[in-house]
Amino acid sequence: MFARPLGPDGAELRPLEPWHAEEFFAHVERGRDFIGQHIGFADAAGDLDSARGLLRSYADKAAADTGRIFGIWLDDLLVGGVLVRVAEIPQGRAEIGCWLEPAAVGKGLVTRAAKVLVDHLVRERGVHRVEWRVSSRNAPSIAVARRLGMSKDGVLRSYSQHRGVRQDVEVWSVLAPEWES
């Protein structure tokens, strides 16, 4: 297993694997209402079995090289994460995302972890375009996209439904030459 330090506060980025299901479920439980405002897997991980299934689905994606999920640990406590929701490596495209429980907000953890992820995708995997899709109502996540140097490509109006409500989804991206500079 690897752990990537995220800064002097002891935060680490680590792969989230199916064997983390109990820890992942406890984390989701701590932040369910907050995470679930914008992130569907807060509802998808409603119990331990479904949390394990979600992590297993990302293990399958990792094996197929079509996605990956990583946790952010602070003081050895899982507090959030970043993920490659969709990876189309042969096409040079990937979509990333994030989540965080309330106690970890405001520490720069997601921005630091997302920088590591984008850097890995661009420099090690040869991805040309990294996307960030976010509900137009999710101001903190939009702020992360800006801090990553992403450009807003547009808005997909009434694109998705979350908890019975239609949402506009903003598409942000950074291209490899922009990231490299």
C-alpha cells in the first residue's frame, strides 16, 4: 500500500479499497447530510454492504483502468477523498471529483489531493484533458476547480437529478499543456 503526504499537517492520500468498507461507511455516516447535498454516493453507501459494493465497483474500475478512488486521511482518520470517476486513457480524457466530511472543511485537503491526482493523470498517465463536473449549487467544489487552474467550459442545463431535484452541472477542465505550465 502507498500513502502520499499532502502537507505538514499529517494529511495523506491513499487508495480506498474494499477492505476499507467499515472505515468508509463510518466516514460517510459522520458526513452523510453534508456530503449528500451534492454527492450521490452518500445515498449509495446507505449501509455497510452497499459501502463495500461501492468500493468494490471502484476496485473493478481500477482493474479495468477506467477509474479509481482515493481517501484523504487526517491524523489517521478518513475524512474525504478524490476519485477518477471516469477514465478514458486511450482517448486522453478523465473526469475527477471529490468529497469531504464537515470536520475537514477549510483545510485545503481536497485542493491538495486533487492536485496530486491531476498531476498523476497528466504526467504519468498521459491524460490530455481532465474534467471536473459539479452542480452549479456546489460553490466549494467550484472554488476547487478554480484553484486547480481549470477553465469553465460551460453549463449542462438541468443535466442531472439528485434527490429528486433537477440540477445544472458545470463542466470545468484543464488541458495537459495548461497544467504543465
